[in-house]
Amino acid sequence: MPTQQSVLIPTQRGPRRDLALPSPGPRLRERAAAATVWYLRLIAVLNVVAVMSLPFRQEVNEHNTGRITLHREHAHHSGEFFTPYLATAGLVSAALAIFFVLVMRRRKRAAWVANLLLAGPLFTLYVLALTQDEYREHVFNWVSAGLTGLFVAALLIGRREFNAVGDPSNPKLALAAGAGGLLVTGGLGTLLVHATNKLPGAGLPDEIVYTLLRGISVGPLADRIDAVHAPRWVDITINILLAAAFCLVLYACFRSPRGRRLLGDEDEERLRCLLAKHGARDSLGYFALRRDKAAMWSPSGKAAITHRVVGAVSLASGDPIGDPEAWPGAIDAWLAEARRHAWTPAVMGASEEAGTIYARHGLNALELGDEALVEVCDFSLEGRAMRVVRQAHNRVRRAGYTVTVRRHEDIPDDEMATLIERADAWRDGATERGFSMALGRLGDPGDGRCVMLECRDAEDMPRALLSFVPWGENGLSLDLMRRDRACENGLMEFMVVELLLHAKEIGVERVSLNFAMFRSVFERGARLGAGPVLRLWRSILTFFSRWWQIESLYRANAKYRPVWEPRFLLFAKSSDIPRIGLASARAEGFLTAPALPSFKRRKEQSEAAADGAVKSPC
């Protein structure tokens, strides 16, 4: 019997392998998917070149044959040719091709479906057209059909590579932007055509149709409108206007606005419970309660990662919240979500402990800088090393300035409203900055344990304020700094020293101050024996410190003689760093995307206020 079974098993399995349908191998599927992206790149370039080169080619033809004759010839022969998929000699097609390149590179399933729905019927139409003599006699039509067919074939072969789900979108906003953009650009284009038309007798319908066709292509497509003959600069202007409107639709559809609430009430409550138990582990933990972040939980629910998607980058900050033993489960869930959406995972400001665990999950680490931590029991103004700080503190105190330290929950509502108004007025710029190390709100009822420092001058007028978030039971982490630009210099240093001197009165034992980016470069680069590469790097950072507070933040923190805690950037691939840097700059508020119309912003602000996201812009 054993011998009989050993013979029967391969006999039964053999036919099953023969009956299985052949499928493309992984390498062939990957190459086919890549080929679709390269085709779209090539088409985008060709469309742009065709639009830009059209005036020069047209001028040559006008000198040789005359514009009207050429126009009639194009109108007579334009129907006998067709072009490959998305090759329309128009900037709208170029913009669409570029958009498809971006999403097809990320292997989005929706992009694959959209291309197949567009290219598949077009290829079928081309095949039917080639059965007619007027199309079959032109070689270019065969080339166009062949390229379109190869693109469709590559889509079908590589279909399993496109498995990433779509990103959140705003279809209603995109529809409104499209309608408004088409109305405005179409109206402007029609006015241009009406003002520059060289032929008499054109009606408004002809001008509108001509404008819409010119929005699609600057080629012979619109030349079939015999009653309209507009200059080529008008054709290109119309094409550019409609392409800009199309880009506005894409931006409105897939934009990721700052301030939109992503953290639900239930998730926030669960995060607060975790912070109550494990909040002392990370000084940045409380910033996980920003409501423009979403939470990813471990299977046990004992740990979570908060993140926000900015430009296809899933951007987390700080360490995971909760029990370190459950961190791997939360990291796995977050990375799985990123893979499912084809997002680029990145973590800003992780500690060395968290960075080590992230590294076990395949992420690489790059030291960003150091966080300044001050132990209250070790801080003193005595000694030669603290002479500059001591003198600045005494100078401001002699000028009559005083500091009041209170928990947010102890501040009356009317006083808090005044402080929020002052903070808004003292803000540097219209955009609220901060993401990884800022809470993004002030005066929220849920943040009663935060600490407010209010500085008043000799006339009892508010001149500056500092706000700190809780760091466990006995720590504080700096969140907000605001001051009147017209007041005395050194107010911030004075307020920080006052907090450190009286911290024990409110049960605070340690304080986290500002983050100093690339601190080790400035410190080691100034030492004797520093290498040429390190010195060059320090010189570059010093140069850029003229515009950004890089070296100044390090110097401002170093005067308190803190303990430096390194913070790291975690990323999957080195090639992702530029994209992560751009997303981080957008999230932190250093780069701002174009704003929506004011009525839309007011609607979003009212929705955020209704959700309790902010009490007032600050």
C-alpha cells in the first residue's frame, strides 16, 4: 500500500498542473507595470513639446503655403489620422499623463482601472477604424493603434502589481472646482477667440466649441470649425488655461488640508488613558493628541501610533504611545496600512529606544538633532557658566517684569480668551507652525493640565506667554512661545528661568525645551581636530542659519546646560528622504499649499470648531 500511494500522488497532481491557467511571472508583471509608467512619461513630454513647438512649425508653414490654405488642408485631412493613447498635443493630456505617472508609480488600483477604461475602448475603436480604407492607408494610424494596444496589453499583464487602494478624496469639492474652472477659463477663452477671430460670420456656439476643442488640443482637432481662425498664441493660451483648471481639479480632489480633524473622540480618550499610564516615557507623547492625526492601534489596544498623510507620505512623530511591549504590533499595523495605500512611511523625532524597534521593522535611522531636557533639581543660576543667563534674568526683573504660572484649568474663561487673542496677534505669520512638537491648539477644555506662563510688564500689560503640555505626572514639554515684538529682549529666557526656579511649587521635576536640529554638527564642528567634511557641513548649516533658526536654537537651549536627548528620522529608503523632507515642511507649516476660496476655509474652520478641534486660531 505505501508503494502504491507513492505512485498515485504524482499521477493525481500532474494533470492539475497541466490544467492550471498560465499566468505571467513576477518579473514580467513588474516590467509590464513599469512599461505603462514609462509610456505615460513619454506621452507627457511629447504633449508638452508639441504645444511648445507648434508656433514655430506653424510660422514656417505659413511662409511656405499661406495660413488660410494650410487651415483648409488641415480641416480636410484631420479626420484621417488618429494618435496614440493620450497623445493629443495638449497640456490637459500632459497634466493627466503626469498625474497617472504619479499614481501608477505607487501602483494604485484605481489608476489602473481608469487607464484601462480609457485605453481599452480607444484601442477597440482604433481596430474598427483600421478596417476602413481611409484610415488603413496611413502608416501612422497603424503605429498609433499598435502603441495603444501595447499599452493595454502591458496593463493586463501587470494587473496584479496594481493592488494599492485609493487615497481619501474630495469629489464634491473637485466637481465644484471643475465647474468653476471650466466656466471661468472657458469664458475667458471664448472672449479671446471672439476678439481675435480673423474670419467673419462666426456665432457664439462656434466660438465656444472652438474654445473647448482648443482646450483639448492645439493640433488640427479644432480646425474643423470653419468659421473660426484664431492666432496660435490664443490657441496656446486657451490650452494653458484649461490645463490649469484641470490641475486645480486634481488638487482639490486629493489635497490634504491642515487642521482637518482626523482623531475621533473615542481614539482621543483611549490615547489619554495610555498617556496616563505611559506618558512619562516620551516628552513628545502628549502631541499625539493633535486632532489632525489619525491613530493606528496594536491588536491588543495597548499601543498606538498617530500619523498624518501628507503628499503620499504617512508621517508619524515621536514614539509610539503605550506599553513598549505592544509597540511592534502598532508599528506592524501602521506599516501595513502604508503598504496598502502605497504611502511612504516616515517617523519624525523618534527617540533612540523607539528608533531601535522601528529599525527591526525595516526602517533606517538618521539623527536629526537633539532635544534639550532640563532636570529641575540640577538647575541653578550660580556659577561662572551661568553668568550670562543670570545677568539677563536680573536685567529683565529689574525692568519690572513678572511671570505668572498657572494650569490651564485654573485660568478663567475670559482671561484665557484674552491670552488666545494675544497669542494670535503675536504669531509670526498667518500660518500656525508645528506638527511633531506642537499641539496646534490653545485653551481647549481637554488640555486643562497644560501649564501657562504669562509675562507682564511694569504697567501690568501682557507681553509674552509660554504654554507647556504635560510630560507624565511631573514633567512639562514646551508647546507654544509668543511675545510682543516691541517689548524688552530676553523675555523668553526670563520666563524659562522663572519656570525652572519655581517648578517644584507645581510639582514639576523636568522640563523639555526646544529641539536643536543638527546640534552635534555645531558642537563637534567647532572642536579642535574636527575633520574637513564636518567643518564644511557646519559652515553650510551656519550659512542657512541666516534664514532659519538652526544654530540660534542650539545656542538658546545650550545656555541652560541641559541634557541632550537625540531624536531620529526613520525612513524606509534613502531615495524617499527628499519626499519626506517636503512632506515634513508642509506638515510643520514651513511650506503652505495654495489656499482655497475664503468661503471654503470658513466652512472648514466652522466644522473644526464644532468638533472641538480648536477654541480659537492661535
